[in-house]
Amino acid sequence: MHSFRARITALMIVAILVYGVLVGGLVLLSIRRVGASTSERTMDLICETNYEQMEEYLDGVENSVSQISHYITDEVDVTEMARAGIIGADGSGFSVADRDMDSDEQKRMDGVLTDAVNKIDLIAHDIAIYTNGVSSYYFKLNPELSDKVDGFWYEKINSYTFEKRDNIDVTSYSSDDIEHVGWYYLPQDRGRPSWVGPYVSSNLDEMVISYIEPLYKAGTFIGIVGMDISYPTLEAHINELQVLQSGYAFLTDENGVVIYHPELPAGAMISNINPELDAVRNEASNISTIEYENLGVKKRATWRTLSNGIRLFVTAPVREINGAWQNISLMILIVTPLVMLLFAVGIRRLMRRMTRPIEDLAGAAGQISEGKYDLELDYEGDDEIGVLTKSFIEMAGQIKLFVQDLNSKAYTDSLTGVRNKSAYDVFCRQMDETIQAGKGSENGGFAVAMFDCNELKETNDRYGHDKGDIYLQTACSLICKVFSHSPVFRVGGDEFISVLRNEDLRNREQLLKLFDERARSINNFAKNEWDKVSLAIGIADYDPELDSSVEDTARRADELMYRHKNLMKGMAEEKSQ
């Protein structure tokens, strides 16, 4: 016959066992589900972060080369080019080769080119020393333009010193000699700024990648300007990227040839790591994350293609990627029996003490699975449950930051970078709440400025939608720079809205004049029709007697804008007659 105490004890133990199994199971399932999803997102975030760092670095090199190219083309005088008979030179070596190289016109052209090279030499040096990781920079003049002027080539000696080297005579090599003159002929053949490499530079006698921009003026190939990034510089930059504890980053080209890998030599194939990785060689593949095995270790790799065509991989052991939630799961499996034993010994007191935090964790796991990341977990003990609670809070915070980042991208116009129609709707709702609270006129009120890009359809039809995109980007940049203290939204294909408040509202007359001046300046210096801007503007002040919402003010601004648009159209027709 069992005593009442034994029966109560047995009942409590059974209840504790059942409860522990149920709660522990729910927590483990929730952790596994959320943890697996979080692990994949973690690798995506690490890859995206490292990708952005590499892109920022490459963008810096591209911007430096672009600055030098603008200076060069600005210095070359089209009139002197025409007098010297070099208009139309295409770099083939024959297009203008039959002219008199000793004529007075050619001598003047040689002088112009010499002056230009000397000026650019100094400017390029100042740009190059502040461009991170550049091992050399150069300007090679099209040999057809002059047999007296060549350009320049500088190699980096130390942090702030470049030493001049002899420029390569490209006419001495075949155009398909990549090692010696690929840096010259590949961008010329492509007719656009290009990343070249990796290849072994004959000037530097080391592996480099190069960003090179072909120069054209008045339809004439002037030459190329470029910068080299050495292999050790690229290797050092990759080694600085952090991938968890024991992970690393590596680079390949689009054909799966290793450019840099901490464990493989340059030139090896990515399939040497694992044949499954060879799947990413396919340009049409949409695989961005792949699991594979290397030397008996299961790993996960995530990759992105950089702007220069090189592929950046980040990889780490699966056990490390999943370590956080697997350790939590293992901890729960270990802790649960101990907790149940403590419950049995301490009966109600320990049960009450241990049940509450577990229930809270189960609820927190459910909140995370439902997308609720603001957890209220007040357990601050230094035991296993306390560690688990802190891990949950940290994990929820990381997921929340990731979701917030995705939301910010959802409210940004991908073409112009300003806020989109969805962001404008949210802004209007917030403003309307202020208006309905009777505070619409506080702090000086506000005004809505409506902008419409004239003749966008004609630009798209005549020159193509890519040129129409350039037109929209130029127009948006003009609006943002002039109305710099006001939010700007793209609310339609060719329509933008800016809500003027405070300083911009008080100075709008001056800003409108500045807007017209900058628009005229853009159009005066535009090389192509799609580089010009023509915007109809309508601005309406918020009037509490007339407007019950921002949309009411915007509607009046829209009417004023269309009046301005019709006026501009009428003036254009009169001018054409």
C-alpha cells in the first residue's frame, strides 16, 4: 500500500515529466524552426555586408578613374582636333594614319595634347594617392593622334609616392596579347568602362585586376585611362572580411577559376573544393546558397557577383552557422531532466520558479514565429534558462533589424533612390493625423510641390527606355539638390512630389529661381537630349480653410503644375513657329 505522500510524489513526478516533455518539445521545435531560418538569413547578411564592402571599395576605384577621364576629355580641344584631321580616329591604327604628321595643325595639336597630359599628370597623382589599394595608374593616348605625345604610367612605391615608368608601345603588340596590351584593347573593343582581369601585368610583373575607361570626344577615340589593383592588395582586403569564427571569403571568376582562396592556389578550379560548387558557374543559375562537404566538414557557401564580374563567396562550417540554436537545443535537452528533478525535490516552489521562464520562452518562440520581435522576458537568472533567455532576446533583436532593413528597401524607388509611392502614402497618413489633430498650421505649415517630367514618353520612344531612365535620374537629382531639406517622393512614372516645410518653405522663391538656374545649366552642358531636363512645377500651400488632408493640397498643386505644363508647351510651340 502506497502512502499518500508517495502517491502525491508519483503524481507530481508524472505531471512534471509530462509537462517537461511537452514544453521542452514545443521550445525545441520552435527554436529549430526559427533557428534554421535565422541561420540562412545570417549567412545572407554576412555575404551581403561583405559584398557591399567590396562594392564600395571597387566603386572608389571606378570613381577615381572617372574623375581623371573627365579632366582629360575636358582638356582636349575639338577645334584643334578638327584642324589636325584626327576627328573620327578609332584606334585601329589606320583610320586617320594618312594625314601629315608634321603639319602646323598637327604641331598645334601636339602642343594641346602635351599641355593636357601635363595637367592631368598632376591631377591624376592627387586622385591616385587617395584611392585605396591602387598599385598603378596610367593614361595611354591613342597612337593615331600623335607620334610625339604618349601619356604616362605610374607605379606605387609607398603610401604616398608613385614612380613614373615607361609607357608601353601598344603598336608593338597584337591586339589579342592580353598579358601586354589587353588593358588597352579590351576596353576599346567594348567601348565602355570595364574591369579587366585578373591577369599578369607585364609592367608590374604581378597579377592585377584593372578598371579602365576608354575616352571619346566628338566621336574620336582619345585613348584609355585606368588603375590597377594588385593581387596582394585584393588578398589583404578579402582577408579583412569577417565570416563568423572559422569561416572565410574567397573569389572566383565567372568560369569558376579561383582568384583568391586561403587554402587553394590562384588558377585552381572551384570544383577542386567540391564538385557541387561547380553549379554556380552557370550564369543562369539562381543558386545563391549551397551546402557542400570539404575535407569531411559540412559547409555552407553564399555568393554574390561583384560589378567587375568577380564572384565573392563566404563560407563557414554548418555546425558553426547553426551553432547558436543547436547549442540552445542541446542545452534544453540537458537542462530539462535537471529541471524536472529540481521540480520533484522542491515540489511547488521549484516548479513555479522553473515553469514560468520556460513558458515565457515558449511564448517568445511563438511570437518570433509570428513576426513579433519585441520580447518581454524579465528572467535575469544566471542559470541555463537565463542564458537561453538572453540568446532569445539577442536573436529576436537581430531578426528585427533584418526585417527593418527589408522594410526600408520596400519604401525606396529602385531607379532614383528616393522614397516611392508607398512611402508617400505612409507620410500622408502621418501628416493627416497631425492635420486632424488641429496642428496642420503649426511650425509655419507646409506646401506641396508637384513635379512632372515633360516629354518623357517622347524620350523613351525616340532614344529608348534606358535613356528615359537617365532623364528621370537627372531630374530627380535636380529636385533633391535644390529642395535638400524636404522629403522627395517618386509617385508615378514621371511625377515627383516634395513636401516643403520650415527652411525650404520660407525660401521657396529663391529655391525656385535656383531650380531654374540649375536646370538651365544642366541643359547648357548636356551632351545628349536625354541628359537635359524639363520639369513642370506646381506648388500649393496648405490652407486649413480649403484642405482637410495632404491629398487636398497635393490636388491643388497638381492643377497648378498642369497649368505650368500647358504654358511651357504653348511657349515651346510658339518658339518652334
